Amino acid sequence: MRRKNNYPLQKSEKDWKSELSEKEFKVLRQKGTEFPFSGKYNDHYQKGTYLCKGCGEPLYSSESKFESNCGWPSYDSVIDRSIKEIPDHSAGMTRTEIVCANCGGHQGHVFNDGPTSTGLRYCVNSVSISFKELKN
């Protein structure tokens, strides 16, 4: 898939393919998804920060994570200016794709059905993120 490479981190798709696992490349660079309830961060509730798996930029705080029962890690907010929202008209529906603002890596989608005061549910693929535990 061709994607505009207008993000601060500039890499060729060849470079991405050599640095990411096959599954990470499919999700982060080709807008794939993982099966629901299969990701390692779906039921993960340690204190810390979730980072972009492609570039390591902080994207979500553990304080914004909640159990959505949708099968993917869900957050009600993002770290300021870490995510770009892109209209997505694929799969016969209208959604809002979320990508890392630094590298353009596909994270998932944001929906307006969140149960918290923000009303948002950032639905994220575990394979798109890593975790940095908060040290005391």
C-alpha cells in the first residue's frame, strides 16, 4: 500500500519491512489488524506508557486505558499531539483511522462510543505498541 510519507520520521517501506516483524509490518504499514482478544496488551493494566512499536514515540498513558470488551486495547485519550486522525472509508464503512504522528504507523481507529467523560474509544492493535513500565 502506498502511504504519503509526510511524517517527521522518514523511512522507506523497504527499511520498515527489514526492521519490523511480518505481523508488525502488516498492521503498522499496511493498515492490517490483529484478531480480537489476541493481543498482549488487551488485558494489560500496569502503570506506564504505551509507545509506538514503529518508532518508540509515547502515544498513550496507562491512566487512559480502560476495559472496553471490544477485544483490543482501548484508551479514552492520547498523549498530546502524538496521534493523527485520518478519515477512513474502507471496508464499506466510515471510520477515523489513528496513526502515529511521528512515523505514520497505523494504530487502529477512534470511535465516539467511549464510556468515560471524553466519550472516545481509541481502539488499538497490541502489535502496534510496546510498553514502558513506570518505575517508582
